[in-house]
Amino acid sequence: MRRLRRTVLAILAIVVAVPLLGVPAAWLWLRSGLPDLEGTVALPGLVSTVEIARDANAVPHIFAQTQEDAYFALGYVHAQDRLWQMDLNRRIGAGRLSELIGAGGLRYDKLMRTLGFYRDAEASVRALAPEVRLALESYAAGVNAWLDDRSGPLPIEFQVLRYAPEPWRPADSIVWGKLMALQLSGNYTEELLRARMMQRLPPERIRDLYPDYPPSAPVTLTAGLPDLDFGRLAAALPPPLGPATASNEWVVAGGRTGTGLPVLANDPHLQLGAPILWYLARIEAPGFSVTGATVPGVPFHLLGRNDRISWGFTTTGGDVQDLFVERLDPADPSRYLTPDGPEPFIRREETIRVKDAPDEMLTVRTTRHGPVLSDIDPEALGAAPEGHVVALAFTGLSDRDTTPEALYRLARAPDWEGFKAALRHFQAPLQNIVYADIQGNIGFYTPGLVPIRRKGDGSLPVPGWTDEYGWTGAVPFDRMPQSFNPPAGRIVNANNRIVGPDYPHFLTNRWEDWYRAARIEQVLASGQRHDVDAAEALLMDNVSVAALELLPEMLRIEPSSPQARTALDLLRAWDGTLTRDRPEPLIFEWWLRDLHRALYADELGELFGDVRSSSPRLVIHMLRAAPRWCDDVGTPDRTETCPDILAAALDRTLAELAERHGDDPAAWRWGLEHRAPLGHQVLGRVPVLGDLFDIGIETDGGNQTVNRGGSAIRNDETPFAHIHGAGYRAVYDMSDPQNSRFMIATGQSGNPLSPHYGDLVERWRDGEHFTIGGSLDAIAADGLGRLTLVPPP
């Protein structure tokens, strides 16, 4: 979603710059739109009084007399603090960006209309249990109550674009989950990339680019097609909604925590921005108590604890998408071929409004496998040979998606059986969920729909006119990966492989690197007590197991200059810790980045930009097991060795870093390049104003550390900007749930004029956490105020 936002925000920045710079009085007027945190407000739709006390960190504590009123109040505070974020997300999911920003939004609007996310969200509301629908309706009523009752101006983004948001609807809350399912399950782009690679490289060279797991790596639980222009199809489709995803989670049984009860830690890694995705909230109502992370626009806690259990998520990276090449009926192109004869496409017409331009008409065709992606654009349609189209099968395309019901019931689960019962409703995205309870139990479950394929591993587009590669159903819930009170007394997942080779069902052939999981296991296996403080420290661990494994291979060269000798000496003495005030992480990471180009850019040509990664696993494999990649195919008159490539890459690295930071490697610092930008979505791109709202900060960590500081290394200007990482961190103490610790990356408010827009940034960077609990009176006395919502007289 980050690339999409770049397009949106660049356009917004141009629009906003002139009026803001010319109207100083607007500043004071916009500040009057900050939410009221004290007083009494009468609101239609409430059944009884609700008290909302915000603590010193601006976290709302909602005390309600009914659960429906609690959801009403959550909608109200979400709208107070994050309305623009909510509206942007629902517009993306509904395919309605172009209404606001013009033609720059069309590629994404066409994709969303083709996938039919909002149509499915509307239908899914009707498929939910009555109490879940009521929660969604109550939440929407709370959002709309703030819209109707507010006395000040709307947030600045609405002023810039000169429009008011439409009333909130239950489907608006569900469509965010569809977007997240797409972002966390986007392997159809990998199918296209592999197909393009096959047109350039032999299979054994492709296998080198995706090396297998070694036997010692951590495990959480022990095509005949016509010619297709895959590059053309890939170019016509919009970029993925977000960068690669990663997260950490672990749970330790009470025998190792010092309290006799479990400790659970979790930090989901997604793109970082301002405001951050997450919003902390606590709800107390009869029969319902939950504290943790919400997403503005969604009424249900995604991550957190109730008074009996806690849970955390990481993404599985499951292969839940397939591209099917469909063959048209030669006698009637309005039909496509199936094993049972031709069938008609299901067709619908979509009208996309475009700001300052005529409406765009889009015809969406759907096959038995799914919507036709190649209809999204004439270029995409031309990627398939005449008489063929490309359709997408995806478990996230459902008009009966009960995942919201899973979240509703998860927050109320009293024990392991209730936890599993809630997860039976979970469909997409595929997730790994760890569990702990006050009875001392720990567990793990991977819920979600995983297709069972007749043939193939989902790595390439397949023929759709036969049933040879078709889906026959989904892996039964009871056979999904799971564990309860394992003998080891701990469960760890950091997006690494979750099952061994004996697991009978195919989940994916692309597991993430195991280095973060290996470091967590290393620390937990040390024998020391793992209490809440130890879990907090491990979340901030900056040791790169990957660097320590790769460095011996990289250091087997002779220095070519005094500067190179200094750099090599620094790296030989380095302990693999990526801290912002040291030069070694910068030298190592920049050198590793250059090695990726040196090793395989010559073979991949124009595909290099799409394949390029930061994976040490790939470089280790090439240096140790596949040294043929060290030879530069662009120099046929000589054969380069791996030491040649390593030395040349180091020389280029030192030259580039010297140009950016001076000639002395010992004076360089990782933080000079590794900085979390955290710019405001609109004002951050406006000269002068952008500096005023810059809450960016230098950070520790890197792509392979537990304290993950993920970077977009393909960006030549800022290759190590910290744009991806733990926007939310939590440690749950099951011996005293109110002693659980929390942190988000920016602040609770999305309004840059609020004191709580970026007040948590330094504390987040430095690994601080805070508790969320206490009585209503205590919170009101020590916090920011007490707001009372009452029904109309």
C-alpha cells in the first residue's frame, strides 16, 4: 500500500501547498478541530451513559454499560483521532480513489473493482451472526455521531480536497480486512515473476535464487501453457499494496517466567508512516473486557488480551492465490472452456468516477476460478495470446467472509477451546496465532483457508480449461498447523517455516528467512528467566544472526586500499549488533546490497529490479554452493571468482559511502542512513511545512534483527530508510494481565496539530512500553480528561 500512498500523497501535496502557505489564519481554525476530551455530549443512538477517560498517552479507556454502546464509543473516538486514515482506507478498498485524486488512482480503482472487494464486504455483512452485525452497526453509528455532532472543521485533508466524508457503513469496516488479505497474500505477483524468469533462465538457476531451508533452520512446528507475455501483464497491473511483511511472536510457559504463568510477546511488522496503522484502546463493559491494538475503521481488537487470554499474530505467507489462463470458446468468445463444456462469463459493469475527467467504464468478467485480471487494462489483456484471458483464484475473494466474526469471538474467548472456536470463522489472510491464558496454557494455531490443489505448487500460472490444476477444497480446520502446551515450554514464530516435511498439506514454497526466529530461540534457550522485562528487551534485540553467518564468507579477501583495510578490521571485530551510532552495520549492509547486484544482475537483466532482495540467505548460498554466480556474464573474456566479486563490491561500497559521509569509515554511523521517515501523509511533502511536521528518527536494527528495521533497498536515494517494522509492540503478562506492556510507533492522533501526533516516537525507538489499565477515576485524574457520552434527554 506504500506505493499507492506515494501516488496519492504526491498529488495531495501539490494541491495543499499553496492555500496553506498563503492563509496563516487557517492554522488556528484547523486547530479548533482537535477533539474534545472532556465534558458531556448527548448523542442519538446510545442506550446508556458511556465514560471515556484518556490516559497520559492519549489511550481511550471506554467504560460502557452495554457492549453495543462500547462499540459506539470506539467508533466515536476513532473518528475523533483518525478520520482521514479511515476514509482513505475505505476508498482504496471500494475502488474510489479517482474521485478524489483524478487519473492517478485509476490503476488501483480498476483492480479493486475487478476483485469486487466492496461488493463482497457488503454481502459479508449479511453472512455474519446477528450480534456481530450489531457490533458493526453500533460502531458505524458512533463514527456518524461524531460526524454529525462535531463543532470544529474536518481534518486538514478534507479541507484540501474540499469534500466531506460520507456516513460510515458496516461494509466500510469489513473492506479493510480485504485489503489486508490482499497485502499479506499477494503471491500472484510472484507467479508472474517466476514465469518471466523461466523465459530467461534455466530451472536450476532459478532454484539458486530461491534456496531451500537448511535442515538446522528453525521450524515453528516440528505446466503446458500458450505463449504469454508475462512482463506485459505484470507491467499493466498496479504494484502490490505494501512492502514485504514480517512479524515476531513467541510465548513462554510459566516454568520459565518466574511467575508460574506465561508471557507472550508480539510485534507485527508493516509499513511505517504517520499516523501509524495501529490505535490503542481499552473497553470495559458487562461480560466484556479487552485491551490492545485496534485499526481505525474496524470495531474489533486485532491484537491484545482480555481478562483470561492473550494472543498475537504473524503472517504465514501462505500460497492462497493462483493465476489460471482461461481459453475462450472459439465459437462464442463470450464463453470460456471448462471440462464440462463452455460456460458464460459472469459480467458486470463498473463506473469509476474520475476527478476532472470523464468517467471510466470497466467491464468485469468472472470465471469459475475468479475475476479476469487481464481485463483491467488493454495492455494486460494483450498479455495473453488471442483467445485467452488470465483469471485469479484467491481465498480472500468471498461474499461470505466471516473473519470479522472470528475477531469478535476471539476477544471474548475464555480459554483454549473458546480460542479455537473463534478461529473456525477465520478465512483470510492466513495467520499464525500464538496463545496464552491465566491457567498457564500456551498454544499456536494457523487459521484461514488454504486451497487443496489437484496438482502443482502454485508457483506458476496454470491452464484453467482443464481440472488438472484445480482446487478441490480447503484444508480442514482441524488439520491446520497447531500446538498446545508443547514439551519445550515455548513457541516461536518470526515468519519462518511453521511445519516440517511430514506435514501432509502444501502451504507455500516461499518461507521467509529464519534468522529472527533463530535469534529468539537462541535467547530463550539460554536458561535465563524470561519475564516481562526480558521479553521487552528481546523485542529490541539488534543482533543479526545473518550477519554473523555471512561475514566469514565476505572477509576472505585482501584489502585493496587503506580505507578497505580499515573497513575490514572494523567488521572483523564487530559482534553483529546493528546500532545506529556504529559504522559496522552501515558498511556491512551497504556491501551486502551491492553484492546482490554484483552476483545476479548480469544474468537477470531487466528482471533484476523485481527480483532484488536483501536476503543474506541468498548470498550465502551463492558464495558457498553456487559460485558460478560470481562470474560476470558481461565479461566473456575473463572468469571472475567470488573473491573478485567481493572485493569489487567492497570498493564500490566504500566509494559510495565516502561520497555520502566522508572518507573515514570509522566516523560513519548506521543512523545516517537508517532513519524512520514517519512523514505526514500530506504536509510531509510540502516544502517548509514538511520540516515542521517531520517526526522521523534514527533507529537501530535491520532487515534480519528481531528489532526489525526493514528497508526498501531498491530505492537508490534512501536504500536503508526504515520504512517497515514494528508499528505495535506488546508483552502480555498472564500472571497479572494489567501489567501487560504496549507501544505504538507515532502517537494516537492522526492530526499533526495534536500534541499526540508524534509524542511516542522517541519512546518507541528506545524500546519503552507502558501499561493500559486502572480505574475510571484514577485514569481521569492522572490523564487527559474524562468525556461522558449520554443518550439524548
